[in-house]
Amino acid sequence: MDKLFLVSFLGLLITHAVGGNMLYDKFNILGELEDLDIAEEDMELFEGPSWISERGGKVLVNVDSFGAVGDGVSDDTEAFRKAWNTSCSTSKSVLLVPPGRRYLVNATRFKGPCEERLVVQIDGTIVAPDEPNDWDANLPRNWLVFSKLEGVVFQGNGVIDGSGSKWWASSCKKNKSNPCRGAPTALTIDSSSSIKVKGLTIQNSQQMNFVISRCESVRVSEVQVSCPGDSPNTDGIHITGSTNVVLQDSKIGTGDDCISIVNASSGIKMKRIYCGPGHGVSIGSLGKDNSTAVVTKVVLDTALLRETTNGVRIKTWQGGSGYVRGVRFENVRMEDVANPIIIDQFYCDSPKTCQNQTSAVQISQIMYRNISGTTKSKEAMKFACSDTTPCSNIVLSNINLEKKDGTAETYCNSAQGFGYGIVHPSADCLSSNDKGYILIDHKENSELAEPSRDHIVHTEL
Ligand SMILES: *[C@@H]1O[C@H](CO)[C@@H](O)[C@H](O)[C@H]1NC(C)=O
Ligand SMILES: *[C@@H]1O[C@H](CO)[C@@H](O)[C@H](O)[C@H]1NC(C)=O
Ligand SMILES: *[C@@H]1O[C@H](CO)[C@@H](O)[C@H](O)[C@H]1NC(C)=O
Ligand SMILES: *[C@@H]1O[C@H](CO)[C@@H](O)[C@H](O)[C@H]1NC(C)=O
Ligand SMILES: *[C@@H]1O[C@H](CO)[C@@H](O)[C@H](O)[C@H]1NC(C)=O
Ligand SMILES: *[C@@H]1O[C@H](CO)[C@@H](O)[C@H](O)[C@H]1NC(C)=O
Ligand SMILES: *[C@@H]1O[C@H](CO)[C@@H](O)[C@H](O)[C@H]1NC(C)=O
């Protein structure tokens, strides 16, 4: 955001100032949201040549040397476990899953801590057994779990394939007469720090594809996630209890959220993300079963969402507590997206209806900037906030969302905010309970904002 514009915007604010303190707060919030960034400096670990050019100093641990067959039929679980133990206890080792083969591996926990500089090089395909009835009862919610690692790189052109079709068919979302039970996550990285994941494909997961839980400093790039658009609860990348995570240059198509960020996560940056099919990029759901959730400092910068059921979403259940604060969604192109911009504090993903309650996860300081494209639903922007815990300081700038028949509109319930630049469809409803304090008028706006006319075509707020 250019400073010039900020200055002219400040000028505008002063011209219209009604309450000095409120003005100050608003300007502060705007500045904070504008500047919100997540440090992306590469950790020392991530520099230097790849393992191939360094091979001299590396110890290669090939799963084939431990008896893996790689024919997609033989059980290679034991070979993988042994290879893991060897590479984990050897410094500078490369655990290699060679290309051109399919390794059938059961649910397994690959535990650290390991010796320094471990690389997990996945070039072949790892497949899960496909029969839910034979799944390991000790790991009902996981397939491949890596935990307690520090400074580990996962890379390669390989595939992690959850063989999920039977799990999907047995989901209660597919057939109401099925019991509702959880299914495994294909890849989990848990309780780890300084982790890099690059290039892998994760597909056909039983449920969530890739979970990052209780981690600190994770870099994910050039990852592909692929599941059918109708596969139930197959979130692409799910982040929970984690801080300082950067996801970039990744393409996600799935049957649930492309990315979901939940409780105790902070400092999450996503950039150059493609999403579709799927349910969009979500913060939440949060606050289920009266739980407390906190999510702060999230930035999505540059994304294309195509034919998804939501665009950028924040979803919370009635009865929760905690807060979501400091979020910026920017430079997003929407193509035929239902609910391109949505805050839903009445989220209810349960067979029975959820009653409204007096508490809710509080949502504030959410900025949407340069978001354009086509909406499939009439409500291009929907701010459905709790009556008792209103959303505050929603900032809109340069929004242009259109429905083919030209009927796009904005819905607000208990939501307060402001906007500048183009805001289409207009979002007057955000300022209606804002005591008329910042109503930027079209004409004055274009006069006052002379230095940055390109940015401000007109304002409807
Ligand atoms: C790997 O190491 C763990 C911990 O030392 C041990 O319990 C397990 O039996 C080992 N597994 C294999 C396959 O060697
Ligand atoms: C993998 O799972 C199958 C099916 O439950 C089981 O028969 C087999 O023994 C497991 N393999 C290992 C190495 O545990
Ligand atoms: C749903 O599951 C029931 C019981 O397993 C089965 O009889 C029925 O055919 C299934 N329905 C569909 C649409 O698959
Ligand atoms: C949310 O995260 C906090 C901090 O890690 C934790 O204490 C709390 O139990 C978590 N809540 C839920 C619902 O998981
Ligand atoms: C959540 O709190 C409400 C209000 O106190 C209560 O009626 C409800 O049973 C609680 N729900 C759960 C899942 O604990
Ligand atoms: C607005 O977002 C689109 C889509 O990501 C991008 O192509 C364009 O460069 C952005 N415009 C500005 C001024 O940043
Ligand atoms: C909950 O409150 C919202 C907003 O006031 C309202 O639209 C919705 O109908 C209510 N839901 C229930 C189940 O009462």
C-alpha cells in the first residue's frame, strides 16, 4: 500500500472526524492491518544446495535396502519403519523412497527426535491400504505421522496416496445411515519445528490430506493436494496449534477447505495459492462445543479460487469463546465462487440444528483488499456475526465482485467496519451501526484523494 494513499486517506479521516479517539483507533487499526506481515526469512536449514549435490556428506537410507518391495501389493510397512529408525539415528541421512514404485504402508508413527539434518526424499508413491475395516485401531485418525522433529526437510516429486474411496463411501456425509466417525489424515507433521516440505503431492486422503499440528516454523511450497470435489471432509492443508507457517505456490483441489486454520495458530502466511474445487480458504471452524479458540495474524496474498463453495471464510460455532484478530486477505481472484467473502458466526456442521447462544468467538480487524471476480451466490459478501458478539473493524478496499445477472449484494448482521477505494457491491450495512462516523462520500473522495486517483475510482460505503 503506498504511503501517499495512506496520507490522503488520513486526510479524509480528519476531514470527517467526529470522535477524535475513534478516529485515532481506526487509523491505528488500518495501519496495523496494512503492515501486518509474517516474517518469511528462510531459516539457515533451508539454504544451501539440495542433498543430491551434497551427497558426499550424506548417508543414503533407501527403503528398498530394508526389504521394501514397491509393487503396491506387498506390505512395506516394516521396511519403512526400519529405514526410519536407521535414518533418524544417523546424522545427515537421506531417507529415500525411490521413484517409479508404489509402496504399500500401514498407519505408522515416525517419531523423532532424530539426528541432525535429516532429509526425507519421497520420489516414489506411498499408498495406504484401502480397507477401512482393517485399519489399525491404535491409529484411527492417522496414516503417516511424523512427530517431534527439528530441522527436517521433506521433498521430492513423489506422491502420498490415501486410497480414500472406501472411507468416503462409508462417511455419514455420503450416506446418512452411516455412523459419523473420523477417518485418518494422510500426512501429519506434529510437535515439530523448522520443517520444510517441498514438491510433494498428497492425494485421495481418507479425510484431511495434510495436517500441521503443534509446530513452529514450517515452510510448505510447491505442494499439490488432490481429492475429488465430493470427497467428504478432505481438507487440503489444515493448520492447528502452529506458529510461523508459510504455505506458498501450492495447488489444492479437494472436497472440503483447501486450507483451514484453527485454534492456537498465529503468524500464518499463504501466498500464490490455487484453490478449486473445494470449500475455499478458511479460518475455522472455531468454538465448537463451547470451546475457546484464538487465531491471530493470518495473511493470504495472491490466490485464485475457482468454482469453490466459499472464497475467503471465517467460521465459528455459537457458544465458543476466544477471538480471531488481525487477518488480511488480499489480491484474490474469484471465479464462479459461492460466498466469495464470508464471515459465518452461525456455523453448524452437525446433523442437528445448533441453537444460538450468548457467547461466540470474537472477530475483529479483518481486512479484505483487492478481491475481484465472479460470485455464484447473490451474497457476494456476507458478514453474519453474532448478535451478542458483533464483528468489528472489518476493512474493505478495492473489492469488485459481480454476479452474472448483476444482482450481487452484501449481507450484514451485527457487523461493523469501513472501507475505501472501490467497494462493489456496496457495503453500507457495515457502517450502519457505526454512528455515521466514517462515511466517505464519492465526490469528496475523488477530490481529496487526488494523488492516487488510480486507486480510488469511487467509494460506496
Ligand atoms: C524403531 O525404534 C523404536 C524406538 O527405539 C523401537 O521401539 C522400534 O521397535 C524400532 N522399530 C523397528 C522396525 O526397528
Ligand atoms: C498392516 O495392516 C494389515 C491389515 O490390518 C495387517 O494384516 C498387517 O500385519 C499390517 N502390517 C504391519 C507390518 O503391521
Ligand atoms: C446407505 O447405506 C445403507 C446401509 O449401509 C444402504 O442400505 C444404502 O443402500 C446406502 N444408500 C446409498 C444411497 O448408497
Ligand atoms: C486451543 O489452544 C489452546 C492453547 O494451545 C489450548 O489450551 C486449548 O485447549 C485449545 N482448545 C481446543 C478446543 O483445542
Ligand atoms: C454450551 O453451553 C450452553 C450454554 O451454557 C449449554 O446449554 C450447552 O449444553 C453447552 N454445550 C456443550 C456441548 O457443552
Ligand atoms: C489484485 O489481485 C490480482 C489477483 O491476484 C492481481 O493479479 C493484481 O496484480 C492485484 N492488483 C494489485 C494492484 O496488486
Ligand atoms: C440465530 O441468530 C441469527 C441472527 O440474529 C438469526 O438469523 C438465526 O435465525 C438464529 N438462529 C436460530 C437457530 O435461532
